[in-house]
Amino acid sequence: MTVYDTTRSPRGKNRVEHRSVTPTGARAAPGWQNRRPRQRQLGQEGAHVGDRRLTRRTFVGGAAAGAAGGALARVPGAEALRRRRPVRRIPTADVIVVGAGLAGLSAARELQANRRSFLVVEARNRVGGRVLNHSIGNGKAIEFGAEYVGPTQDHILGLMTDLHVDKYDTYDTGDNVYVADGNRLTWSDTGPTGTAPPDPLILADLANIIPALDSMAAEAGVDAPWNAAHATEWDRQSLDSWLRDNTTPSGRERFLKLAALATRAIFGTEPGELSLLFTLFYIAASGDESHPGTFERNFSTQQGAQQWRIVGGSQVIPWRMAAQLGRRRIHLRRPVRRISQNRRGVTVYCDGLTLRGKHVIVAIPPTLAGRIYYDPLLPVLRDALTQRLPQGTLMKLEAIYERPFWRDDNKTGFAVTDNAPFSVCFDNSPPEGTPGAIFGFAGGNDSRKWGQRSAADRKQAVLQAFADLFGEQALHPIDYVEFAWSREEWTRGCPVGIHPPGVLSQYGPALRAPVGRIHWAGTETSTYWNGYMDGAVRSGQRAAHEVLGAL
């Protein structure tokens, strides 16, 4: 069993325990997987004086140098010699991009296409952000992070075409499995309820709730949901409280349980922690300019957000983007600590590196953006937003098998269950079908509960749950791996920033609004496919065009 985690070493430096990931596919860019940091380059700042130890040798050496300097000053022509000494210059560019996830790399790509200079800084030792592959040998990979694309996700699909990245159908042949309160049923998502299980206790509520949510989502819209006619009313409620008021007494508890299973996987949180207004916006965002978002498109496989997977694993996309942008323009392991701006430009202070530019694009989750010091301070609305927008809590729990044995029993590998450490699971096998792989999403309360248990306890419970769903063969994987995004220092959770009640209506206008020369990107700022890879790409492109218009 392998547990992937980012922890603190005794000396305070990050110790990253991810295995090195080998790019897959003939066009994958070597060198952008997890790796050792590059050596310090000319133009990077040296250690601060306060960081150096003062020893007798350095003191005497410094005194000697000072004396020599004094003597040199009395030598004819010494001033000219001093002027010829090389000066360590601070790297500059038109735009500094903070974050090398899909949003930051998409912004840099737009700047490059418009012949503007840029530099990208990234805290991690890799590119991709919340997109992360895990090698399972023989050139094959599964994903620890985002992995699906679907219809109306036009920007990520267009990017994949440009990068020659192929997609394939998510395995969806056969029946799904549903377990609730000890009851088990199987169903096909080609039936009348789609992705939702046809539980007799909830059918009446499904018929009413889903159309109602779609109708309200259309009113909320994607550009400024805080300006919707009922924005204040909707933002005062949680999704849970609205569902309690609008479900039938006979089906209420079962429906609320199903809603929790869904939000744990989609948002990494509980229905009571989600603003109704934010939920409506999220549904509205599940489309594009020509196709209004719907509840079903967000949750479904066929014609929905989970329709396709990516050949070689989703991290192939940022690897190839980084290769095209150029290694010298991307600085890894450079956490940003401070951003200063004035009428002449911006200065970005990283660990061991200072950069200057005309504008900066901050392409990281709002909760991480709030940990940077800004000079001058951010406006109250923007600063308060970053304090109120936590990341979801999500783990991926994955078992690898010699082959996908559940397919022999006409099962898709998709299941919804209230009797496991995860709420939903998917077939995660490579396109060739071998080895077989299943992963479960443990989000919200599931992640908080099981994250406190030992890795051995989690593995045992996860494998037993897979066995209950798909058969005893699930107890005997050839490998088991898990990844907890909340333990990632430079992510703090997945899959998306969460708006609790009262946040979006009051602080939403600050999500995308530039602050002087500072511009914001990241999937949390996207109008369409917020929380998805497509939203990240859209946000980076939008922020880049803001900057291009200002240069």
C-alpha cells in the first residue's frame, strides 16, 4: 500500500513523498514530472544577510574585504574597476504568473501567443496543480487529481486538440450499483433517472427537485449570480435546508442522504456547508455560451462531465504546455510570499527569487492567494473573500487489479453507497483495459472521518467496500494507493473552493475583479465549468486577455 502525502520534515522543509511520475505518450514532455529543484541561476537572489551565520572566519573575511576595498579606493582608476563589476539583475517580464496549474499555464500560453514576455513561478516541484498522474507501470497512468472531460467543455477540449492529446470513453457498459440503508439495487444510467439511482423512496422528489434546481440555476446565471433577483434569499440558505423544505416527508431522509453522497464527491463537502446560491451557480456553469448548464450534465457520464478520459493521464496536458512555454520561463519550488505594486509595475517575492513585471496574474486557489502578503493591502472585499472560501476536503482511494473483473459481471464500476469510506466509485482502468483500477471519492465528512484513521484501517475498509459492491476478488489487489488533497500544502483541498451560505452574494464581486496590476485566475474564478479543468483553462485565458488589454 502506498500513501501519498506532503508533510513537514524536522528541519521545516517540505518532504514530498510522491513517486516520480514518468510521462506517458510519445509527445509527453520529459522533465516536467516531480523532480529535484534546479540549481540557482544568475539573476536569482542569494541568501539574505539575516539568514547567514556570523562566524569568526566570515567576520575576519568581511573585515579584510572591507580593508581591501578601502585600499582600492585610493588606487587611481579604482572607481572604473568597480563600475565594471557584474551586477546581479532581477529577472523582469511583462507579466509574472503565480501558479503552474492549468490556469497559470493557460494564461502564459495566451501571453506567449501574443508575443508578451512572461515568467511563471510555482511552489511545487512539478507543474499541473490539481492535475496529477500516478504511474502504474508499462507506460500507463491513473490520476490522483482531475481526470474527466465532457461535452461543452470547449476550452480544455480545444487545448487538447492543439497539444495532440487524445481522449477515450469512460467505461460505462453494464449496470451501476446503489446501496442505501442496507438495500441494494442495480440500474443503467440510460434509464429514465439517468445517473440518479431509481430508488422508489425518492422518485417523486427526483421528478420535482431536479427541474426546480435547473430553473433556479437559469435565473442565477453565470456572470454575476450575486445580482440575481433572489440572490440574497438563496444565499441565506444551505442546499440542505432548501432540500428539507422542498422534499416529501416520506422520501426526505433518503433523498437527503443521496444528496450528501453526491456533494461529497462533487464538492468535497456536505449539503449543509454549501450555499444554495453557489449550488445554483455551479449547475448553471455546467454548460457553455450556447448550452445552458443542467444538473444532469454536471453529474452524468454519457453527455456529461465524466464522458471522456485522457490518454496517458490528465497531467500529460500541463507537461506538454510547459514544454511549449519553455523550461527557462518556469521556476519550480518558488513559493510566493509577497506581491508589491505601484504605478510602475509589480514586484513578486518568492523563496530565493525576486521578479519584476508590469502586471501579475495570481492563478492559485483563493484560500492560498490569501496567504500571500500584499503591499499595499488588498481591498477589504477581496481580503475577506479569501478568508471565507475554503477548499473542499477530498481523498482518492484507488485499488489496482490484474484485470477489471467487475466487467465480467456486467458492472460499470460506478457505484453510489452509504456503506463505505467513499460515497461514489468509478472504473479507473487505462484505455487498454489492463490493469483494472477502481477509485473511490472520500469527501466531506467521509474524508474527515477516515482521514483520522490509520492507512491500514482505510485500506481494509476500502477493499471490503469494493468487495461488497463487486465481489470477493476486490479483496486481492496488486496495489493500493491513496491521495489526500487536504494534506497538500500548496492546494489545501480539492476539488474546488466552497462558498458557504452568505459568501457569494456579499463577496462574489471580488472573485475576478483586478486589484490594480494584480489579476486573478483559477477554476474558482471561472464563469463556466467552475471547479473543472475547463474552468481552469478558461480562467487563465480570461486573465491573460485582461492583462493584454491593459498593457
